[in-house]
Amino acid sequence: MYAWPASEVPALPGQGRDLRIHDTATEGLVTLDPGPVARIYVCGITPYDATHMGHAATYNAFDLVQRVWLDTKRQVHYVQNVTDVDDPLLERAQRDDIDWVALAEKETALFREDMTALRMLPPRHYIGAVEAIPGIVPLVERLRDAGAAYELDGDIYFSVESDPNFGKVSNLDAAAMRVLSAERGGDPERPGKKNPLDPMLWMAARAGEPSWDGGSLGQGRPGWHIECVAIALDHLGMTFDVQGGGSDLAFPHHEMGASHAQVLTGEFPMAKAYVHAGMVGLHGEKMSKSKGNLVFVSRLRRDGVDPAAIRLTLLAHHYRADWEWTDQVLQDAVDRLGRWRAAVSRPDGPDAEALVEEIRAALANDLDAPAALAAVDRWVTRQDTEGGTDIGAPGVVSRAVDALLGVAL
Ligand code: 5CA
Ligand code: ZN
């Protein structure tokens, strides 16, 4: 699948910093030391509705990860999937009486537009679940041949007990896992499973639903977790630097993915850091397609909101915090963007080198974007009150804000 165009990332004076980031698996900060090519997998959308602020906030967090790495002169190998066949997509297509392929294509196209407008760097490989099926089938066969999978009425399940490290990504107890499994695409109540938490690897064809030739697995379609494992292992290999998503993906999705990979390769963990963004809410509840309490990126753009202001709203919240979208947080960002643009439009100003270092330090410290914004605010206040004689300083500020925060001033 094609992704979207990359905006240019200006090079900055001085030296970038290595990223220290919170890892859900070890429940603490880890300093990542990627090779010359940093490797990151970020779970993509299930394209049955438009990009909302929760999605945008999560992709913003992982865009910052890339920008910190690029600033250290590393290349970034970024992979993202599109869950372009799954129950919620098929249900929405049926509800609205449209073709599921057309729905997925339409919403994926809109997502590309939204990501481009928000200046999110594109993945090098943007892979749909459907196009990944030929790579998924042999992995499921291998899991079955290894004794880690079993059949139930034609469906094939993964046995979580086959993984000695099961539970070490999300660190939850069995009761919590069971609740989340039921909420997030699992079927813990289904009779006949070895363990209620066991996730599906391959779903036998259902009447009226799309299905593919699964070789020895029979006609069917892939389970959700194995999809991301197949794409990640194919394009990044084992032990890549970061697997990312919103905090609702820690369990079951990333836990199960690590388990599949553990049985397939004998190694744990699949990613050196499991990084999870907080949930954005609206009116006191998590924004979600299933609840319908959504603020869409495309809707705001249609209303004439500058995408840079949307991005500044996201950046004003720490990526790990849960926060609420309100008209006020957007208005604050619109005001801030105006102040910043006025300050960098002058030819000279206060020295900017220390500011670049402050932004770098803030982001390297678990992506503390609010601290980075506060540092820029201080420079802008100095520009407004005292001004400065440093020719070109505003240009340095504008390039730093672009390169490190993805905001074009
Ligand atoms: N296709 C799967 C991942 S393989 C999926 O979770 N798709 S999604 O469309 O439901 O979500 C896409 C990304 O947005 C995920 O990382 C998810 O954790 C994140 N996300 C969804 N809702 C919110 C929210 N309210 N706040 C923050 N992030 C969210
Ligand atoms: Zn995923």
C-alpha cells in the first residue's frame, strides 16, 4: 500500500540526544540505543471511520520518536499496518450497506490526507492486513506445527500457555486480562477453548464474509494479533526498537503479539520498548469509533482550523497522559500558534541555541512535548518583551519547531 508524502525535516545545528522512553513491559524508562537505522512498528488504524483526535494524538507521539532519532542523524525504518479486514469494519460496512473494501479504501485515503496535513512522517512500509495474508498463513502453520495452536470448529486458536513469557508486556493479572480480552476483540466466553484468553489466529470462512485461501488452514481470514506480528517480522525482523500504539493496545494486542513472536523465534521481547500513548476523551469518555463520541481531524480542517493548531493541541499534552478534548484546548493552541508565528516573522531576536537544546532535552526525556512548548513560549515572550539582536535566530527557532515538533510556522 502506498503511504503519504513526507514533509521535509530540516537539519539543526548541534547534536541530537538519545531517547529515554517509558517501556510498558519493564514499567520504567529505558534509554534506547538504536543502530544507524532505528526500527519502529506502530499499529495503524482499522479504517471504518475517520481519523479522530485520539488517533492523531497517538500518531503524534510516534512521530516525535522518529524526529528525535532523525535529529541524531539516524535513519528510521518505520512500519505501520492498516487493519483492512476485521469484524468492526465488516459490521460497519453491513450497517451502512456499502462494500467493505470501498469503506476501507475511503477511510484509509482520508487518514493519509489527515496525516499529511498534520505533518506526520510517513512509514517506509504501509501494509494492509489483506496484502499480508500470504505471509500470515505460514506463521500460523508454524505455530500449529510447534504445538502452540489448536483447532476449534474450524477456527485456529493460539495457546497462551505455550509462551513462558506470557503476561510480561502488560503485567496484568488474569482477572484484568479476562475483562480486557472481552472488551477488546477477544472471546473469553467461547466454550471449548483451552484458556479463555487464547486469541484467534485464523478464523474459518463465515457465510457472507470475505475469506482467503489459507492452504492447510482452510479458507478463512487472519486474527488481529498475528497480522501485526507477520508484518513486523517481515519488514523489521525481531527485537526492533519500539512497538507503539495507544494504551488500549498493551493488552491483548501487544501482549499476544509478543507471545506469537516468542513461540516463532524463541526470543522475547519482540520490541526493546513497548510504548503506549494515553487515551484522549470527549465528554468524560474515551473517544472511540464504537461509542461515536468523536472529534475528527477532517471535520476541524473543513471548519478552517489550521492543522498546525491541531498539532499544537496534541503537543500540549504529555503523550502518556489521558486527557480531554475541549474547545478551550484547541483555542489555546490557536492563540499559541499566532504568538509563535508573529515572533518568528521578525528577522532578529534573542539567541536560539539554548532553546534548541531545551527542546532536545525535553523530547529526549520521555517525549516531554509540553516542556518543549514551554521552552518555546519563554523564547517567544523574550522576543515580545525585549527582542534581540541575533540575526537569524527566528529562523533557527522555526526550523527547530518544524524538525522536532512537526509544526510549520
Ligand atoms: N488497527 C488496530 C491496531 S493494529 C487499531 O487499534 N486500530 S484503531 O483504529 O482502533 O486505533 C488506531 C490507533 O489509535 C491505536 O494505536 C489506538 O490505540 C489509538 N487510539 C484509538 N482511540 C484512541 C483514543 N481515544 N486516544 C488515543 N489513542 C487512541
Ligand atoms: Zn497492531
